[in-house]
Amino acid sequence: MSFGLSDWMKQGTAIGYTRISDNDQDKTSKSINAPKKKPILIKQFKFINRRLKDEKIPEVKPENWFAEVGSGTNRNRMQWKNAIQRAVALAAEGKRPFIVVQDPSRFARNARHAMVAIDELHDAGVPVVAAREGLQTGSLGDLHPIEELIFIQLLGSAAFVSQEQKKKADQSVETAKEEGTASASGYSLFPFANRDPLEVYYEHIDVLRKPAKEGVGGPKAWATVVSNLSAPNGPSIASVRNTLRKAETKRREKLTAKEYKAWRAYRTKIRNILVEKGTDPDGTTGGKGKYQFGTQALMMMVRRSLAEPWKYRQRTDKEIQEYLTNPKPYLSVQDSKIYRSQVSKR
């Protein structure tokens, strides 16, 4: 009984499959839509070929490389299915293909789905190879039962980790929805602006609706007016166009007229508190004012309800007062450290 890659693979055809679960795994290339152009997937591809080269086995050719962004728990991943179909088709033509992945978790994160696919491939004479571990699942006429068992065990461990991560993530989201402590930094209400940008936004909405070709209308001209009239310490032109406008558009789509009116009053109330206190926890344009634990806690607890009011409930007056007068339990991790160093030691 032998371990590792079989000798016949030196004349075989490598089918490469690379995957990441979502774009958050490669935040530097979120804007890159094509999976094969994402650095993290290119890195997986190069790793696979480097290991094959070390074993003196032909590398994966570009036309036999399948890459995608998708959860390993999804059995309907298009490129995963395409890689399997490609391998089975080559085997039916009398060739000797094998599928190679960086590690078992890249093939799948659901052991049951993986075992069904591996069984199909096994009968077609196609093994799955984990390049990092140097393991293969074997195939009809070339059995590797112990390696296959280890491959499945590693994959099962990855599936368990994936389930636990999802469970914890779901719990965190639910806690965030209930408590409002999920981070949404950068959502400034601009309390130091000359005028409330949102008020200026609607006062001059007619500028946005005018044709841009007239030179006095369109998104750019309108954003310039909003930015200029709220300066200093208001949003930039780019912020008005790319953040404020998009956020308002979404809120208008998600909320009824009555709900939007209630949200607007709620937002104004929170902003007036910041104006009165002379501070801006989310200030991005200067003039943050004095640091106050009460307003830090307040914004920690209301950001989500301000940014996505269709998901998160408004805080009551009693709750708002609680955040301002008893901030300690509601501070962020960073603010809690500052609190302990400045207050707790007094």
C-alpha cells in the first residue's frame, strides 16, 4: 500500500480547483469580480502547481483551472461542478485526469456532499488530491483507503469549524440587532457642520433633478452645493455623492413615509445631543470636540438604528439617557480601555 501521488499522474491531466468562501477573505480585491484575477485565488493556483512540479507531475493548465467565490457548504457551486464534470468527461475519453486542490477544505466544507462527489469520481477513475497534505482519495483500480479516510477526516474537521463559525456569527448578529453594539464606524452626523447636511440635501434636491448638461444641475453640481453649504466640517463632495445619497436612497426604498418621518426625527434628536455636548465620536472632517464617554456609548448603541432603521429598532429616550449617564457597559473595547485608565483608577 502506497501513500502520496500515484506514478500514473506523471502522464495524467491535472484539473485544478480553487475557492474562497466570500470576498471578505480577500478584502484587498473585493472590487475584482473575476475569480481568476483575485490574488488569493491566484496564490492557491500557484501553490498547487508548485507542489505538482516538486512531484514531477504536469502542472494545471489554465484551461483546466476552475476558480470561484462560494461557500464550501453549497453543493451547487458552479465551478466545483464544472471541475468534476470536466474530469469525468476526460476519463470517459480514456484519459487519466485527477482533481487537485490546495487542501481538503477547498474541495468542500460539508463532509456528506464531499463523500457523494468523491464516490462519483472514484467510480469514474478520478481521485481528488490535496496538494498541501500530499493526500489523494484514490480511484477504481488505484485504491488509497487510508489516505481517503484522512482526507475525509480533515474535510469533516473543516466542516465542523465552518458550522461553529456560522453559529457564532449568527449569535453575534442577533446580539448586535438586540443590543445595537455592532460597529458602524464612520456614520457621522456632522454636529460641527455649518448646517445639517441632510437638511441642505433636501432643500436643494431640485439641483439634483436638473439636467447636468445645463451646467447647474445633476449629481455633481448638487453634491457640491450640499458640501459647500454645510462647510466647514461637513461632508466632502465625494461623501455626499457616494455615501449620503446612496444611504438616503436605500432608506427611502426600505421605509414607508411614516417610518422615514419617525427615523428623521430620531436622527435629529441624536444629532442635537451631539451638538449640545460639543462632540462628534465619528468625526471625519475635523472639529471632533471634547472626548466624552457618554456620547461615545450613545453612538456605539445607536449607529445601526441610524444607518439601517429597517433592521434595527430606535432606542427609547430612557435608553438614550442610560447611555449618556451610565456609559461603562455600552462602550466599545477601545473606549473601555480608556475608561479603565482614566476613570476606574481615580
